[in-house]
Amino acid sequence: MADIKFEITKHIAVLSESAKGWTRELNLVSWNGRDPKYDIRDWAPDHEKMGKGITLTEEEIQKLKEIL
């Protein structure tokens, strides 16, 4: 699998934590040097491993906020 480069540019919130210490977080993440997007996914305690997640643009996160 190709290396995916990421940088958490802003930690926003921890939504939950599993018994194994993984946390589901909302962050702003830059993937492969691109502009940061809102990102919801599970992270290992050291942020070296991650689970599957979803990324949202500013417009998408605003729409989600309106819906909720």
C-alpha cells in the first residue's frame, strides 16, 4: 500500500474512547500536503495508526451542522 502522508493541523474534539485506548476524533487534517479538511476517524493512542474515516469540506461540515 502506498504511504499516505498526513498532518493533524488542528485537534478539535475527542468524540469517544474505546477500551483499548483508541479515540474517535474530529480534527482538521492535511492529507498528502493538500488543504486541511474536517476528518472524523479512530486513532491509536500515539496517532501512528488510524481506522477508516470520513473527510468533509468546510461546506459539507456546515451543511451537516444545519442538518443536526
